[in-house]
Amino acid sequence: MALLLPFAGKRPSIAPDAFLAPDAVIVGDVTIGPKASVWFGAVLRGDDPEHGIVVGEGTSVQDNCVIHVGNWGPTIIGAHVTVGHGAKFESCSIGDRTVIGMNAVILQGARVGAECVVAANAVVLENADIPDRSVVAGVPGRVKKTLEGSAAEWIRRGGRHYVSLSRAYLAEGVGRAGEEAHLCERCGAIMYERHCKIACRNCGYIRDCSDP
């Protein structure tokens, strides 16, 4: 099961129809929207005391991504964004329907507009402002051209694939949907059902599923 942990009095808020891979890790002030998906090995760590992480509707955070937040500001990912395998960023904003390529890095204070493509291995520098429909590549990342025509339409459709794929995984019994979790009455952490028991990974408290 995905590991969901409270931190500093805040706990993840997961939409009921979001998909969480079995080894995803989600900590603290993280909000995950409807039909979003968090894939194998991804870590979303919302442990800043003032700012959180928001993942929009239908967005996919793919395998081994690391999404953090710091005192520079919140980390905001729009709707139907594709965050490619191994991408890393914190305290930045990403517009709707943008594609973040594999192993791309987006640094603090950067703003990436809607319907952009950030190429694999690109590094978007601190406080960069990337206009809508831009293609960004290189180290440091620079705008190479503006998306238009069929390429722009492909970007708009791109997020649908991972919404469908996440439903297929749930149908196979892999991962979990983000249904409202049981909370530990001792420490407030999220509890998990196992073999007619509900167990807290944080403090170890266990009770029967039938207990009120």
C-alpha cells in the first residue's frame, strides 16, 4: 500500500478516485485531485510549515519523481499535467496540460505555463517564467519554439492516457484509490486495513475492523 504520513499536524488529502501506486510516499500538506495518479517510487513531501503541494485533476506523477516544497512558496501542478519519470522540482508552478520530460529539474520560484513541453533532462532555473505553449530544452532550459497545430493538440490529449492506465491498474487490484482513510485515534496518522485488522504504521496501534 502507498505510504501516507502526517507531518506537523497536516496530512495528505487524496481525492476518492485518485490512484496511488503501492510504493508511492506522500507526506504532510499534499492535496491530490480527482483521477490524478502517483506512480511507483514517487515521493511527494509536503513538510514546509507554510506551503503545500497541490496536484491537479487528471495529472500523472510518474515513477521515481520527487516533488518537494520549501519556504520559497507552494508547489502547484495544474490539471492534466504529465510529470515524466524521475522529474524533480519544488516551490514552482506548472500550468494545465503541460508535459514535463523524464529527469527534468524545475527549480524554486519558476513558473511553467500551460500546454508547454519541458524536454527530458532540461533544467528550468530559479524564478524563470516560461510562457504558455513553449518548448523548453537544455541546461539551463531555454524556450526553443512555440507549440502550434497538431503538436498543441497532442499536448491537450496527452494526460488522458494515464487516467485510463490508472483505472486499469485499479481493476487489476494493483495500488489503491484515494478513498477516505481511517485515522489513528492515538496519533492521528492514516491507518491501513490488513486481515480484519486496522493498523497504524506510525505508532503501531492495531484494532479490529469491527471496532467502532
